[in-house]
Amino acid sequence: MTSKLLLWSPRVLGILVCFFLSLFSLDAFGGGKTLLEAIPGFAIHVAPVLILLVVVAVSWSREWVGGLVFTGLAGVYAYDARSHPSWVFVISGPLLIVGVLFFWSWFHRRDVRGHADRSAA
């Protein structure tokens, strides 16, 4: 059970963090803009999330990539938004948790993969 949790938690949480971050791109539709006026702003705001989804996909088999990118983004955002501690907690917190989980999965990869393979048989 623990090995399955260790295997799947960074992947599932990584996808959930992407969906959470994509919610912030919906503000492009506010301010009385028409749909056509809002789409370019929405695309600009959602592009980093799409890139982060690609990182999750790459990290499916290379956990160290997810650990590095998610942890790095958490640090960069924490530094950049340091004057707004509540923002740091809400954005960097989930990024850091997913990054640490990817690193943890990577460090225990042999145990996790071996146990998951034995469980499937």
C-alpha cells in the first residue's frame, strides 16, 4: 500500500496542482472583456500550466525531473512573491509538496517499482 501511494501520489497531485494553477487563468475573462478579447490573455496565463503538465508526463518515468522542476518553481515563486506570504503558501506550498514527493519516489524507485510489479502479478 505504501509503495503504491509513493508511486502515484506525486503524479496525481502534480496533475491536481496543474488544474489548481489553471484556475488563476480564468481571470482573463473578467473585466468586461468579450470572449474574443479574453482568449489571448487566457492562452498566455494557461501556457505555463500546459508546460507543467508536460513536466508531469516526463516525470512519470523520470521522477527526478518532476522533483527538480516542481521544487525549483516553488523556490522561484517563493522568492518572487516574498512580499505576499499568503500567496507563497498557496502557490509554492503545493509545488514544493509535489516536488518533494517526486524526489522521494525517485530515491525509492527500485523499492517502489519492484513492489508495484510484484503486486500486479
